Amino acid sequence: MAAATTQSPPYYTASNGRPVSNPVSSQRLGRNGPVLLQDFHLIDLLAHFDRERIPERVVHAKGSGAFGEFEVTDDVTDVTSADFLSQIGKKTPIAIRFSTVGGEKGSADTARDPRGFAIKFYTEEGNFDMVMNDTPVFFIRDGVKFPTLIHSQKRNPQTNLKDATSFWDFISGNQESAHQIMQLFSDRGTPASWRYMNAYSAHTFKFTKTDGTWCYMKLHFLADLKFKTLTNDEAMHLYKANPDWNTQDLFNAIDKSNYPSWTMYCQTLTPEQAQNFRWNIFDVTKVWPHSEVPLRCMGKMTLNRNPQNYFAEIEQIAFAPSHLVPGIEPSADPMLQARLFSYADSQRHRLGVNYQQLPVNKPLHVYAPWQRDGPSAINGNYGPAPNYQSSLQPVEYKPAAELIEHEEWVGKAMRNIWEATDEDFVQPGMLWKVLGKQPGQQDNFMYNVAVFLSGAVEDVRKRTYGMFRRVDEELGRRIEEETERRVEEPEKDEIVEGILKKLED
């Protein structure tokens, strides 16, 4: 029997590779003298420590993620030529990052907030990112409003506190948000955990084929564990007891081989169907009712591996809806068009222009020799290859199903003032009726709104009541009654009251 062999542990070095004999002691003059500037290990360690945080994501800062695979279960080659969807049984590695939207990196992941659900498919024809939320609609439909939307949900610039007035001031002043508010302030706004959460593209994209045919589409990812939610009080309890509840739940489940999975569906409309559809298919504040546009199954994705290093694999992962593959294209959805620029640009700022060279972001196959230099070029910088379209070393071009001449737009340059109309309250009203068929859900919705809205100033509260009356007259009336009752008789936290009394004594 052969003797067992043991591998020696690596020896410790400074960043330049020089061995360090005692890394926990600085060079000094004598036993009690000053530290020497020549101690490179000390300076190197502190200098790196000062720079080891990268800029926090402006939105979706708090998040967690994992890795797994997507498998095609149903034939969809009649609507798209995307290679990773080309045959039943085909598998593609994936990475997913879950997140809240408005909170900082250290905030609670059980807060009432939209949930981000971003998937990176590492396909043979490039990385495909589907950057989604857990609601099928969004607050606004014009990207020019996005910065102010996020600002209204961040901290007050004077007090640095969360501000109910600014949130509801924006919402009541941009009432196309009503549908998203109906989603967010129902119990759907506090999913039980990442594993029980659905996800939706919300935006309209396009499926294309090499023969020139195409259709509009939306994607849905429905949790196989079935969608489950928390009440406001349950979510607040977890908020206080364990602000990392969702992060811990996901990691522990995968660690115990309880692999979460989702089934992927699509909705499709031909150009002719879209032309005659009641709802503007480029309006991300609207859904396509399943009764009119049924779901079509595509495949299943499963998470089966936790990250080995959070910073390298989750903090540095970078998603952008502009990361598409042949067979899938963006639509004229104005909010999507803004995100096509903003997301990739934020990653260039956060991680550097070469962010797609990082291992977690690197495509399976990439050759882009015209993109050179810049900070942190870690791919060899393409060596001596020309960095222009050279006749001396030509580059092969692979035909792809993209930019097919299937749309023609004619019009004048203009600012489209897309104000809220009565049509914007039809689907929110339908959702209010759906909540009425689920025991306790209408009451929960009014409670959730009133708790937060009672902290806003009077003018904003009144404008918000008017918005809810446009959804349903009874809804607006009941929210006003419950909110004003809380304004007149605010609930007191006995523990906080005791602390305040102790400070005054």
C-alpha cells in the first residue's frame, strides 16, 4: 500500500511574491521606536485595506446569489433561433443574483421593496442577462423619471432618514405607478424568501429567427416551490431578528442540497396581434393578461452551487439588459431603452471598463481585439493582434439572427408626455378585485399602505387618497380612514418609549 502524501501549505508572501517571515509584526526602530516606512508589507497591507471596497450599487445594493443550470424542456424553435433554446434537453450554466432595490448594502433583505432577480446565462453565443423584478410591472414607463424615482426612495438629503413624504409625493405625482403600488403593498411585496419568489421580465423583448420572422415576448420565471409571502408584521419581525434572512435561507437550502428551481415561461404576440392589443405593449406599467396571452413553457432552471467567495462571485457579478444573444432583441419599450444604457454604464463605473474580463462575468467564448487597454485588463490585452479592422490579420464574422429589417419607424423627434389617464387604473382595479377573492388580502393591503403613508405630510396624503380612489372608490375611502386614524393616534413602541424616557430622566 502506497504511503499517503500530504501537500505543503502555501507560504505567505507580500503582494509582489516576496516571502514574509512574520506578517503580524511591523519593522520598528528598537523595541519602542517608530514604525519604519521601508516596511513594504505593512504599507502594502494598509494601502490595499483602504481600497478593498468597490462602489456600492446605486440600486440593488443588498443581494445574494448562487449558481446552477438551465435546461430546455419544451420546443420553442418556432419562435426563436437562440442557440441555448435550440433543442430539448440542452443545458446552459447560469448565475443568479437576488436583491432588494432601494436599501443600502447593510439593510434588511426582508424590507417591503421590489426584489431584483437577475439571471446570467453563459451560452455558446455569449452571455444573456435577464434583469428582472418579482413584480410583472414597474412604477414608471419613461427612463427619464428613473433617477428621481430612486431618489424619492433613498434617504432624505437633510436628515439622512427614510422619508415617507418623498416616497408618496413621487408616487401620487406620477400616478402611472398605481399598478406597481397595488403589487408592492399587498403581501406580494414581502416574499417569504428568494426561493419562493417569482420573477418577470416586465419589459417587452423580441424573439427573432434567421428566416426573418419574429414576435414580441415577455418572460416569466415561476417558483416550483410555489409563490409564498409574509404579512407586514412577519416581515418586520424578520427585519429586526435577522436582516439577512433571505441570504441565509438561500445559502442553507443549497448547502443542504434542497436545490430551488423555477420554470421558465414566455408570452408571445405577433406584430399583428400587438397592433390590435388593448394595452400598449411598450408600457411596462401594464401586464398581458394570461387569459388573452397564455403562458408557454420553455424550460427549468435549478440552483445547485453556493458561491465560494461572495465578493468575487456575487459582489462583482455584473448584469445588463443589453447583454443579449442572437435570437433575442430589445423592443421599443422606452423604459427598457434607457436601461440598455444605464446598467452597463453603471458596471463600467463600479468595476471598471474591463468588467467583463472578471471570471464571473467572462463569456464562454470572446474575441474582441478592438477593445483594448484601460484599468485591470487581465486577459493578456490580445497581445500583438491588431486593434482595428486589419487586412493583415482579418477577423472572421459569424452570421447571426440580429438586426433583421423587420421594423420601420417614422416620426418627428419629440418629448412624449405620457401622462396618467383612466386607462392606467383599469389593471390596478382588476388586481384590487383579485385581492378581494383572497381572505384578508384587501385588509392587509390597506394596513400596509396606512402604516407607511401616515408618516407623510397632509398634502401628500390627500393626493395619494385621490390616486387610490381612481383605482377603486371604496379602496380610497378606507385607506384615508385608516391612515388618518393612525395620524391622530400614532401607535407607540413601548420599548422605544422607555428608552426616550430614560434619556429624558
